[in-house]
Amino acid sequence: MRRNYNYESQKDLLDHLTDRVDATTANFVDLTVNLSADQLRWRPEEGRWSIAECVSHILLIDSPYLDSIEDIFRKEPGSPQPDAPYKTTWIGRLMLNTVDPATARRVPTAGAFKPVTVPVDFMADFVRHEERMKKILAKSTSRNLNLVRVKSPVTNLLRFRLGECLHFLVIHQVRHLNQARRVRESPNFPTQ
């Protein structure tokens, strides 16, 4: 099924993403509140991720992109955002389709982005991360989401439109928090 990731305006995209970040933060708090370290690190089966690992993966993926975006913002002055429609490229649609929460297929994770041992204070890290994301979304209103390019941390051969990159990061978070929610709803999830 082909999904439409285009928006009537760039402001519409940024408003949508900001709302999704707010909802993701609330979902994260609801998901993790009052869980013990053992519950956060519990895996439903060998080779499947725990709640902590799902969140760790989000932070591992997002951080290099956000660093790159902040670097671009420091180096390049902002300009008024055009009141033009926001349209994704074919590579952007491919990337977004891959991580869309509605996509059922599992996608292999590159080694550098596989979760590692996660400290229990990752919960505060995630909330701070969401605040950072919201600041970047707010600063993006003075950028042309169709023209600013963000390098992929995986390879210098790929560059994504700023709008596609931000959209990717937000829906990728939703995808993995949904995964974490399924872990918590597993029948064998520990009670303590």
C-alpha cells in the first residue's frame, strides 16, 4: 500500500510532527511509569528487544541526525519558509515506508544502531531527547524543508531533505514505542 507523506504546506508537516512528538512523549511516560529495572530490561524471547532496548535504539538512531541538523542550523542562516506544498522524493517515500508504524515487516538493524547495555536512567534521556526534537522542529520553521539536506550518518552517499529526515525520526520513534508497548503487553511480562 502506497502511503502519502505529502502535506499542503511545510507548516502543516511541522505541526503534524510536533503533535506526534507530544503524543510520543506522553505514550513513553505512560509505557514506562512505575516499571522496575527488571521489567524495562525483560525480553519476550531471545533475539527480541526489551522496552529499554527499543528506546535505546531510538536514541542511537536519532542522535547523529539531530547533531547534523543542529550543525546545519549553526552554519546556515535561516530563511523564511516558503508557503509551498511539502512533497517527498522517491527515496524519502521509500525511507518513510520502511519505518512507518503501519508497516508490518521487520527491518534489519545496522550494527551501529543495535541497542547496547542500557542504563536505567535512559527514561530521563528520552524525555530530554524529545524536548531537543521539539526545539529542532520549532527552528525548522525558518528553513526550507525541501531544500536543506541532511547527510545520513550511515553513509555520505545519502542526503535527505530536512523534512523527510524529521518525518523519518518521528515515525521511527512511534514504530519502536509501539514495539515496546507490545513487549509490555506480552502475556509473560513480569509483574515486578
